[in-house]
Amino acid sequence: NAGVMQNPRHLVRRRGQEARLRCSPMKGHSHVYWYRQLPEEGLKFMVYLQKENIIDESGMPKERFSAEFPKEGPSILRIQQVVRGDSAAYFCASLTGVSYEQYFGPGTRLTVT
Amino acid sequence: TQLLEQSPQFLSIQEGENLTVYCNSSSVFSSLQWYRQEPGEGPVLLVTVVTGGEVKKLKRLTFQFGDARKDSSLHITAAQPGDTGLYLCAGDGYNQGGKLIFGQGTELSVKP
């Protein structure tokens, strides 16, 4: 079985540009979580989605950040008008919804110049 | 706000030594997961503990969940250089929708 896939693995954006991060969960998994790992900090929860629904976005910055998980296709984390402070590793994790174990993708390393 | 305090943050030992990593909280968790993360990669799930007092073994790694489900430990016996990496504990709080609260991580270095 393919694991959780994320792309791109590395993304460089200039300040003010948009960043789109994609996550394809494991086959059979319908729940996706996004986490952010800032330099020298631990992983922090951002948003929890099921197909076509945002369940919990309490960890998302109020502005510039949005997430979706459409019926077809990967989950997308979108960051508009990026700033240097957005530079981080962004991970998604998926689970079946029956088991509580989350499986992580390899992450997208976003660098804002 | 639920927090997980993980210690130590850094650990450098010689091959063959034993070590223990701790995760502590004032909150109760429905489950606790241990991950290992290599540089440039995502966390890889090692084990999940669910029941208070539960002990799970994975080769030379022993994981324990506290009786009150507020703390956990990871013990490695006879550490090897291949054990080098970042170890993370993550708690799943009650009624939190499954979102994980992560500890700060323990950076383990095992020297040959």
C-alpha cells in the first residue's frame, strides 16, 4: 500500500506569493490532519478535514491560510501572500476514522525568501 | 490547553547504554503515540498505547503508558547507532477530534 504522499517536497516562494501544498492520504483513509513544524519547535496541529468538510480548524492562523479536502483529489493547504514566518515543514497525516493511529507523509518544506 | 512535556531534549550516549525518554502532562489522554523522525522526513509511527499501565515492546524498545494516562516513557536497551534520531511523543486528548498534541521531541545520538 502506498503511504501518505505529499508534494512538492520542497517549495520556495517569494514574499507575497501563494503556496499550495498537496496531500494524498493512504488508500482507504478519509481523514486528514495538517501539522506545522517551525524551526526549533515541535509539531503543531493546524486543521482536521474529512472529505468535503472542515472538522476542526482551531490551529489555523485566521488570515491567509485555508484548507480543503474535495470529494475527488488530494487535500490542499493554501497559504496566500506568504511571509518569512511561514517558512516551516508542513506535514499531513491520515487515518481511517476507525483506528486512531495517524500516518504521516514526508512533509513539504516551505522556504519564503 | 493540553501540553506534553518531553525530556530530555537532547541525549548523547555510547553504544550499548540504556536510556529512557519521558513524556508528562497534567492532562489525561485517550491514547498516546510514539514516533521517530529522521531529518527531512515525516514522523514514523512506532507504537500506540491506549490502556493505563499498558506496556508494549518493540525489539529493544519498551513503551509504557502511565496508570492515570497522563504520562508515558520510552526505554531503549543496549542502544545502537541506528537508534539515532528524533523521538516524539504525541497525545490524543479526549473529545479533541483526534488531533495530536506533540512533545518537543528528544534528539538521541548514539555513538559507536
